[in-house]
Amino acid sequence: MTRILTAALAVGLSVSVGAQWLEFPTPGIPRTADGKPNRSAAAPRTHDGKPDLSGLWEPEESPYRFDIIQDLKDEAIFRPGAEALFLKRALDLRRDNPVTHCLPPGPMAIFAAGATRLYRIIQSPNVTALLFELGGFRQIYTDGRPLPKDPNPTWMGYSVGHWEGDTLVVESAGFNDKTWLDMVGHPHSEQLRVTERFHRVDFGHIQLQVTYDDAETLTKPLTVSLGLNYAADTDLLEYVCNENEKDTSHLVGTAKAVAQLPASALARYGGVSSSRMPAARSRILFSARLRATSDTTASRRAVLPHQPSVIAADLREVWIISSRTSSTQCERCARRGASRP
């Protein structure tokens, strides 16, 4: 009996370990002569002739998930109240970031990155679904219904879509104001409206344009672009944010607990720095570049993806904040050979 139970457990464990399909060849996709996915092949189409967006997608490395503003002069697009809230979040060391507390990312989900950087698009005639590896989903209705006029605010909003030629245009509204536009804390209100334009260039690539329009926080619409690459021969991994979560109890939420650097040290580091992600170049704005002004909107910070973050809260002080990555995420990185999120 003992041998039978041992054998049964061995079989069960082997099935469990082999059931994650991280290297299972994606069936039915175009391939080159050497068996690799042919990402430059023609984009597939549905029976009614529209581009088929279905598949597993990985956003290109982009700085916008970390900071939606990549040119300092564009910071003026935020209204004073929104900028004040942004600076308060910087002073609080971003401890209230919803993603840090295992809450839905809201509009930021489309910039998926790090260990949970994939999402699956499932397209049908009347609704297109997005399943995020980070957790959660979106439903984009293409059956002709309008956006709700007075929706109950939600984390991920409500989405409807229509086709303009070969481009799927998605309009979303009904977000609550608890989520952030990016990881550094740019805010939005419940009046936020997001327009996304999905254009599948060929089999392996989608060009995505995202426009934010929010009269309460922005003086004019803000548009950014990024690419999505088809992720072949892999699969979504289960991710449970609260599993073994030990970070939030250590979020102090005050700059007083972090070292302050002298102006002489800061003066050596003005300019632009390239992170380990080639596409994600983040600005570093230190007090050496600010000493001639007292404009609080110019008192900025920079986020270095995959490196310590640097926050310039005023003209005199800069705080260094270490990046955080949970043990679960790092294990997932190792499985795929990915870098830390």
C-alpha cells in the first residue's frame, strides 16, 4: 500500500509540474523554416475580414508605466491640484500606490511590465476580453452599445469599441479615482476618459496609442504610444499578489526615514540616465538644476526602472528609495529569465 501511495503521489506531482506549458509550442501560428515564430507574417483576420487581435501579448519596454511624463516641460499639463497631489505622493514615498497594496492597476494595466508582463487578448464579434497576468480582466464591447452615462466607478472602468478600418478604437470611462496613471503617482479623477487605438501591423506586432482626457486633472489630452509583441510558445502564469506579501508593513511613508544627500553630491548627477531597459530612459532632475527657480511644478523627481528611485521633493533635498520586488515575483522572473520588475 505504501508503494502504491508513493507512486500515485509521484505521478500527481509530475503532472502538476509539467502543466504550466511555458515551453509548449503555440499551435497554428506561422513559423519560419527553422521553426521559430514568423512575426513578420501577415496579420490574421476574422471571418468578417477584420484584423484578429487574439493572442498572448507582451508590451515593449516602456518608460510610461513608471512615469507618464517623459519630458519635464510636459509636467505643466497637470492642473495645480493634480500636481500638488502628485508631489504629496512623492513625499509619502508612494506608499499608497494601489499596485503596491495588491489592488487593481486601473488604466496603467495596459503597460504591463516586470514578472507579470503578459496579457491575453480574446476577440469575438461582440466582445473582446483582456486577461492580465497581474490579475484582473477587461471586457471591450463591440456590439454597438454606448458607454454608460452615470456608471458606478470601478477600478478598471467600462469599455466599448468600434473599428475604423483595420484599427480597433476603444473608449473607456467610469474609473474610480483610487488608481494612478503611473507608478510615480500622477493622479486622475473619475472624469477620466481613455481612448486606445489597437492596430495589428503584422502577425507579431500591434501598435497601440493611448490618449488620456480628464478635465479635472489635465489641461489638455495626453497621448503616448507603445508596441505589443506576440508572445509565442509560453503561457500566462498564475500570480497571487497577497501570497507571501511582506512589503506593505515596511512602507514608512515619510521622507524623514530616508537619507538626505548634500547639494555637492547631487550636482554631479544632472542629466538623463539610461536604465538597464534600453527603451526606458528616465529623467534625473536634481536640485543642482533647480536652484534658479522656486516653481514647485519644476521640483521633480525621476524614477529609474530596475534601479533605486530618485525623488526630488524640493530645491534642497533628494531621497533615494530602493526598488521593491517580492520573492514570488523573483521566482517567476527566474522561470522566464526575466529581469526584476
